Amino acid sequence: MKIIITGDILRPSPDGTPNQNNNIRWFYHLFNWQITRAADSPVQLLLWDEVNGGFDGKKFYALNGLEVSPESWVTLFDAKEVENPSEDYFLKFFSDSLVIGFELPEVFINIFQKHAITYIDFAIHPIRFLDDVFFGVRTNNKRIFGDLLKYRTSEDLYYIQANIHKATVSRMPELKLEPNSCLFVGQTELDRSLIENGRAFKAISFIDEINKIASGYSKLYYKPHPYAIDKVKVYEALSQSTQCEYIDENVYQILSSENIKEVITISSSVATEATYFGKRSTCLLRESIHTLKEEESDFSSIPYIPILDGFFSQRFWSDILCSEGIHGSLSIGFGNSRLRKSLQNFWGYNFLDYQILFNSLQIAKFSQPDSPSEAIQAARFKNRKFYNRREITKFDGETFIVKAYHAALGRDPDAQGFNFYLEKLENFEMSKLKILSILLHSEEGKKRGAIIKGMVINLLLQKIRNY
């Protein structure tokens, strides 16, 4: 039986190119060596890559009568059935396989179930405030499920770590929040946890339900996702019928406040985390992923089992693959934000880790709004797709870098990028136009598709002068 490592090879970027290949490669490099030695057989990496013999995502969409687009991905994401020709094409890759996946789409899970193909699916666990992120793991194989249970993490660790964070925050300046308040946490528009029956739910559709819950509290605080497009629209809708205030503080600092009593989300992982900070939590659609709770061991619902760090050892893979390969027990252990740093995604944890925070303080100084009205203006600036070059290049130094990221990428700069471009700018190694151009033409910039009027002609003139 062949072993395949893959992921959501159906998800496209807005321009129709594969969106998840880099994430799948990341996952493959994490565990390929351990799996190969434990199973004593090669592991195949399967990407959306029709040119080099990989999975042809465009063909799969076409066989289902769909164009390649994020909207079509939503349609297919949790489909119970697909067209027979597309299913036959799918099975050419996956028949007689053991599939080890990273955040597999539900349509793949449904086909695997139908054809009795064993899968082990990994997802970043919704608890993201421990010393590192970790995985939830699900499988449709009962024997593997039993072996995975041996590596299950205790929920006690979540409570202990949440209380450490609350203790840390208690020594910081206190957030001025209204007593007996609630918090609504927004999400990006194409968060996979928002998809149900081929539809991506939006926060604007839940305004009445949010306001109904908020009516039992003195104030509703709204924390939007930084990459959300509709956050201004949602804020304005909430403000019409309830006492709502925009908040842009770190989510763990907010969760540590005794004045926040309930957390409301559509399906954000923050709802799962809020429980361990002593908050009531409400998911208006569902929890981000269905995780196995402390007292549960039921296989039938195929829940994600929380596993902290066993997956780095060959012993883990030998156990779950029931193999006769090499059974080394060495593991690198948990902590030190190893996976966070590898992913370059900190999910707000940088606020709690002083080593990471130290690198971010310089950015925060220039990117945080001073008032709710300025926060709304900053959000509107980031949400725009059309800019005039002068409204960005009129700023200097740190503020320019922040504005460049806001316009080109629609987000605050990460610490590495902020420090890199600031140094280049201050040492006259890159001009403002050059930095803007690099950000606009990066993979992330192309996906955002912002247009900055006056860029092309000014870059040309700059090249002529340099020549």
C-alpha cells in the first residue's frame, strides 16, 4: 500500500493558481523522514501540479462543471457527492493508499469514506496559546484511532497555561473595558470553518443573533480579523442596534479581562480558547473543528484528537502505521514556538512571548490606532483596493513601512519584513517605490490585487534617473 501526503489540493487563489501547495510541502518536510523510516517505504507527495504529473485541480473542477475560483471551491468543499468522472479521476491517485493529510477538504473525506480509503488528517489545533501550536488528528480507521488516543493531550494543560497568561496580563496596564461585557470575534470571509453545504457564511448574516446575545450585557466589543474585508460593514451594522465598540487589542489580553463574560463567534477557534480563560463561549455556526474532549473516546463522530508533540518521533509513526520499520523513540519535544516560527504565523501569541514581542514592539508603536475613530479609518484604509501613490509615499520611516503593508497587502507588517524594509529604506538601499513594488508583486500582493495609481510611471522615471 502506498503512502500519500497531501492536503487541500482543490483550493485556488483568486487568480486560479494552487493556494495550498506551500502548506502541504511544509507538512511533508516535517514528517516525511519519520514516516519513511517507520514505514520502511517511500512516501509520495501529491500537490496540485498538472505539469509534473500531480493532481490536476482544473480538470477536477471541469469534470464537475465548474470554473476554478474560490467560489467553486466553496461549492465543492463539503460536497457529499461529486460527478462520476471526477470521482474516477480522483481514485486514480488515491485507490489502495494510506492518505496522510494536512487539513483535507471534507469532500475528500467523503470520497475516502465511500471507498474505504484510510486517512489520517492533521489540522492546527484551535488551542494556540500554549508554548507552541500543535495538531489535532482524526482518522476513519478504528485501530489507528485507538493508537492515537495513547498520545492524547490533557485539557488540564490548557487551563494551566491560560492561567499563566492571565497572571502575565495582570501585571500589564489594565484594559479599560466596560464591566459585564461580551466580545464578538470576526473571521476572514473564506475561513474553511465557515463553509456548510457549499455556502460560506458571513458575519453580516448573524447580526440579529449577535445583538440578541449582546442585549444581555452592558456593551459588545467587536474584534475583527485583520484580513477581513467586511469588518467596517459589520461594525456599522452592529452599532445600529446595540452599544458596540471596535477593539483592536490582543485577543489573549482581552480574554484575560474579568470584564468580558462571553465570547461570540461564527466558528472561530477563539471560542474554543475562551473556555479555558473562564468565559462562556457561543459559536453561531459550529466550533472551528470537532475536537475530542477530555472525557470522550467515541470514534463514531471522527473527532480530532489533540496531540502535543509525539508526531516528531519515529515511534509515533511506527505505532499508528503498525509497521516493522525503524522504531526510534527520539523526539525533539514541545515548546519554544518551533512550529509557529516555521509557519511564520503567531495567532496573537507574540503578545504573550516577550522574545517575540520584543521584535514586534517597534511595529506596534507605528501601526496601532490611538482611538476607535482612528481604528475605523485604519481599517477602511486597509480594506481599500485603489490608492494614490502620494497618500502612501508622503510618510517616512516606520510609518511608511506600515502604510505600504496596509495598501499592498492589507495587513500590518510582520516583524521580519518591517525590520528588513526599514533597514533598506534608512540605508538608501531601496526607495519607497521599490519597496511598494516588491510588496505589490509578491505572491500575497498579487492575491490582494491592490492598485496604486502613479506607480508605473514613477518607477520608470526612477529607473531612467538611476541609469
